[in-house]
Amino acid sequence: MKIKIKLFGNCKDIFRSSVLQINFTKNAKVKNIRNKLIEIIEEKYSGNKAYKDLVKKSAFCSERDEIVNDSYVLNKDKMISIIPPIGGG
Amino acid sequence: MFHAAIIDPKKTKKIISLLRAEKFIKDFDAGASIFFVGNIRKNNNNKNVTGVTYDAFDRLVIKTFKKIYTEGIKKFKLKKAKVFIEHAKGYVTLGKPSIIIAVSCKHRSEAYQLSRYLIEQIKIRAPIWKKEYYKNQKSEWLKGTSVKIR
């Protein structure tokens, strides 16, 4: 199943896009998505620690606009958003 | 009454506005009005800031603002309060406002309390990110706070 990952803030710069589209096996969990993003950083940036830490510290948001944890299963979701540490105002 | 918006001048062709805020919260039953304006300041962590680019998850930001407002009304047991919140998106230059929070309540103590509660919660809960630009041509995304599941 193809999952779109919506990116914000620093993640847009790291992945050089505002949306990533990645193939996952059925019933992928948030944990799988987080690991995949870390894998991409390993490949593209020789495992840049700051970037990996950013993904590790990020939250994820479902299509229903709810913050979900690593065990959340993307059954019907076709998109998930990664929410890096925030700081507005 | 509540108003919240993310203002991206590129899309909305308007900027966040104190005049709009004042008009919205005007209430003859309210004895107190508080206006909080967050501006881009010149110095942060010993770096000369020239401007900030804000990114935002607009839909979730509005939902979060509304939730924080509802919590504040409940927390301070307010029967009547008007709240106006607008946050900038995109590039904001030095000295310009990034956020306006305007509150009108019956009494000053509750207006101060609610206004303070709103900004402090927004800082740690609203999905907004900022990238600072410096005089030496460099730029960086600020570290921020991890979002918690509530």
C-alpha cells in the first residue's frame, strides 16, 4: 500500500519535499514509517545524528487530525503527517 | 466568541491585524481587553536575526487553538469571553508581528489569566515551526518541543 507522508518544518528541508510517497506492506504501523524515514537519512546523509534525532523526537498525526503513537496501524489512512518538535508564537 | 486563523500573506493577501482583533473582541459587557503581540526580535541565542519563516499544519493548528480556548474558558470558569488568535505563516521580517492574541472579559484578572494561558499552551501544542534567518546569511530551524499525545 502506498502511504503519503506529509512533511513540515525542518523535515521539508531534510527530505526536500512537502510530501513523500512510500510503499509499505499492508497494516503498516507508525513505527514502520518512522524507521523508514530513519533509513532514508542513513542512506542520504550517512546517518546524520541530528536528523535522525529529529525523526525520533517527532510525533505523527493521522488523517483524522489526531496525534497517534508508534503502534497505530494505518488501516484506512492513505496519508500520515510527521510533526517534528514545534515552536510557534 | 472565538476567531482563529493562520495568515499567509501569499495566499490571503492580508497580514495579521490588531485592528481586526480590536473589532472582533469589542464588547460593551467586557471591562477588560488584553492584546498580546509576538514580534520578531533582533537577537536570539546571540545571533542577529533578520527574519523568520513560519511553517504550520493549518488545519491542526486551528483545531489546537480552539481546544486550548475551550480549555481556558473552562479552567478559569468564564461565562463570557471573546478571543481572537491569528498566527503568521511564511516569511516575517524583523520587528513585525508573528502572532496576535486578543481577549476581552468582564474583569482584568480573568483577561490576563486567559491571555497568558493561551500563549503558553500555543507555544507547546500548536504545530507551528520557525526557521530563523541571520545577518550572516545563515539560517536554521529552531529546536522546538516534542508534541505529546493528549
